[in-house]
Amino acid sequence: MEKVLTRNIEPGKAPTDMAAYEANGGYQGLRKAMSGMSPQDCREEVSASNLRGRGGAGFPTGMKWSFVPMDDKCTPGHKYLVCNADEMEPGAFKDRLLMEYDPHQLIEGMILSAYCIGADISYIFIRGEYIVAIERLRKALEECYAKGYLGENILGSGYKLEMYVHPSAGRYICGEETALINALEGKRANPRAKPPYPQVSGLWGRPTIVNNVETLCNIPHIIDRGAEWFKSLGVGEDAGTKLFGVSGRVKNPGCWELPMGTPIREILENHAGGMQDGLQLKGFLPGGGSTDFLTKDHLDLAMDYNVIGKAGSRMGTGTMIILDDQTCPVGMVLNLIRFFAHESCGFCTPCRDGLPWTRQVLEDIEQGRGKVEDLDTLEYQINYIGAIGNTHCALAPGAMEPLQSALKYFREDFERHISGGCCPYHSGKGA
Amino acid sequence: MSNAKMIQSDVSSVLTLQEMAEIDHELEHIPYKSGAAIDALKIIQAGRGWVSDECLQAIAKYLDMSSEELEGVATFYNLIYRRPVGEKVILFCDSVSCWISGCDSVKQTISDTLGVDYGETTKDNRYTLLPVPCLGACDRAPVMMVGDDLVTHLDDNKINELFSADKTGDQS
């Protein structure tokens, strides 16, 4: 398969600087756009490519951009493009790779995307712990300003763009795009009510697009080589390639660029090397901590948004977390719920109070104090805080996904904890 | 903290010229002063390790905000420290992939070695131990950060190696 997003990334190879990036075709997309493509031409190419957001939701990128008021339909003032580099979903580790080893690819993608929507200011909102990525992105930005790829009159086109790296001060909720915008404005990162959507009223009340790192990294290639080429990369329903990751107790955990629609079995067995010796696959979260469990019955499914959706889960970030047969599923779900309860912004009651309640029930079950009726309490929480519309944002419904599917596939494990009065796994990992 | 106390504090006697210049630099591309709240907190923390009440009041005054509003911002974010921390902060990942890979026992080893639990600082003031959301290095789990450095593939041996100097009281 042709490597696209990771063509400059190889284990042991130095991160790509301007010279190395350009030597391998870098900034060709930018040159092409600036020397004869209008923003509308570029937007049409991206829409035609069927690129879908790689941050987790899978929303079509071209459609997201289409809601930004353009030209005379927009009141005078700034427009913003923001890169969501706040990778914090439990089990997700793909954007770090793209930023640390090929920062210019992201920057080129951002310049082109900003051009598409007519933005004049752009931010890379990156989690503060990504020290190496922050350093390399800042160095890459300097190289871009020096070459005239950023600033006034980019490549003589008359287009102007400023770009800043903005390290975050923490909190998972900043990955939610309206919470991220509040954080950029220096406020507490509570998500905003929608509408208005950021495309119309985002940062400082101005039209704003927030896109994930991996989404933006696709743009230079789509502009340079066209929508038809991009669509041809997928082997299933969806277009392009994807960074798929596997973590947990497999032989070779890692992150690989593969065609969209690659079967799960191929990722798990050929790339991750299968389970570690002595362990069996019990289940897996296909796309990070807020996706529903799937089991070995789903191994032959293609990693496509709709295919995984029909199986009752979500492709999310495409980074899978593997549950083996010697790790306690109740303990794993407890770990996830504890995370989400801690990361609730506290704005709405079902999330702020419902998640700690759920965590307490799970702690009781895991530690052998559970009662049969606790399972009804869990079902109640799943139906109440798991329903979109009962909470202010998608954090709590996302938190319920691994829990509801664990109760569906591993219910006997919950029951054994309650009937036996202890954790039957007793793996020594505690809870 | 009371308003009276806030008014008493003289901004320039608390913040350094360098700190104020750095905050001004951020304000250049921010339309409202309060928009630089998080940046300002980080600037102060970068030099001083944490944000004291006195600094918080001075920043609030500098940005035309109430101290209460800025306190609400400061305490929201886990990488803003409102209490003193050690020379290096250990950000220990206890999220799901690290948990599957045995981070609970590694955490126990750290606590036993350094004599601290989450939220505590070692007696020699070298380390503060804090939990952190998934560090995005799940293929190398369990992981943590020690200061600016990511440390991967953690096990008891690695912890002993890292902190053996501290265990024996060697400060080198």
C-alpha cells in the first residue's frame, strides 16, 4: 500500500524538517493552490474526496466547512482555523506521531484549510504534555515564516495567514470543540450550547473551524493529487487511509497507516502480532475509551465508519484497546468511568453527579460489595445519562458506551463478582 | 480572598517586568485582556513553579478581571498548580491502556520508593506525584512524564533505576 500520511515517518528516522519535507514533495499542494486554485476550487476538491473527520465523530470535512459564511455573506472581521491537537482520548496515540515526526505536513494542511474557509488566523491547540511536538511545531512555523509560506502575501498570492502554537493547560473536555474554543478564550472549558455552531460563531464570536490533526494532514495530499486518487485509497466504503492503533496485551502494540476499510483481524493479527502468549482476545474498544466493546465475532468487519456503526460501536479515533481474557472487564470499565467522572466539567447535573454514582456502583461490584440490584442501577444510568439530549455535551453519553456494551457481552462477569463477593480475576492489577 | 486584599496588592511589586512583557506579547493577538488569563497563569508558573494567591491577584488586576473569576479558571485546569510543587512533577498515566499493562503496581512502587501518594511532594522537594489523563503513548504503556520527559515501558526495575538516587538520599 502507498503510504500517504506517514510517508516521511519511519521508526528510527529523524523527524522531518523543511528541507526533508520539501524534498519528498512537501508544500506542492500549497504551491498548486496558491498558483491557480480559488478557495472554492479547493473546497470542492475536499468535498469530492469524501474525507471524514478523523477526531472521532467522522463528520464529512467538506460539509463542516460549507457552513462557514464566505465572501460577502460574512461580516467583516477575522475568521479562524483551529487544529484540535488535544489528543487525550484514553487509548488514542496517533496525532502525537504525526506532529512529532512530520510537523510540516500538519502546517501545510492547516494553511490550505485556512485558505479554503478564508481564515486569516490559525491556532494549533495542543495538549501541554506534548512537549516534543510543541517544540518541533514551533521550529517548523519559524521555517514557514522564513520561506513566506505564512504571514503576508503567501507565495505571492495575496493570501495572508498567521499561525500560533497554543499549548493547553490540561483537561480532557478541551477536546470538545466548543470547550476548546472557551479554553482558547482564556475561560473555563465548559462546552457551549449549540446552536450557534462554531462555523458561524466560534472563537471571539467569529466563524471558526476546528479540525483534528489527522484530518488536516490529509488536505495537502487531496489538493495535490485530487479527490479521485484519494477515494481510490480506501478498500471499503470510506475514502483515504487511516492511522490505526492497537494497545493492550498484544505482541506488538503500535500505530500503522492502512487503507480505510482494512479488516480488524488484519490490523490485530498482521500488524499487532496477535495476543501475547497465554492470552486470548475477550473484546476490544475499536476507537478509544468512549466507544462500545466489540468481540471476536466482529474481527472480520472492515474499519469503516458505517460498518463499525452498524455493529453497535463507533470507529472513533481508530485506536483500538484490547481486553484479554485475564484482565477483568469490570475493572476495565471502572477505570474508564473513573476517568470520565474525573474529567466531567461539572456543568450539567447528569454528568457531574451521574458519573461518580456510576463509578461508586462499579467500585462496589469490583471490590465484592455489589448487590444484584446494582445492575439495575447501571442500566438506569446507561438509559438516562447515556441518552443524547439529557446532558450538555457528549462526554457522559460517550462514557456509557463501554459500560453498556460490557453489560451486554460480559454480563456474567458482573454477576460472578456479585455472587462470589470478590473479583474472580484477582489479577493483582487491582482496580 | 477579599477584594480589599486584591486592591492592596500592587501588580508591579509582584509580577516581574519580564513576566508582564510576556503577558503583553500574548495580548497582541487577543481581543480582550481576560482572554490571556490562561497564558498569564502559565507564564507565571513557568518561572515560579506554581501560582500563589499573591500572583493570582496580581494577574487578575493586570488583566482587569476579578480574582474570583481568575481562580475559577486556574482551578479548572490540571496543569495549573495552585499549590507549590517539587522541582519536577511526575504526571503518572493511569488511563485504560496503562491500567491493562499493570500501571497500578508501578504506581505503588513509586509511592513506596518516594514516600508520596497523588498530590504529595517528596520531603526533599524534588518530586510531586500527580495522575494525568491518557498521555497518548499507549503502545509503550505503562508511561509517565517526569518533568518534560516521557518515560515509557515502566516496570519496577525502571522505577528503581530512575529513583534509586533519591532513595539513598543522593542529590546528584
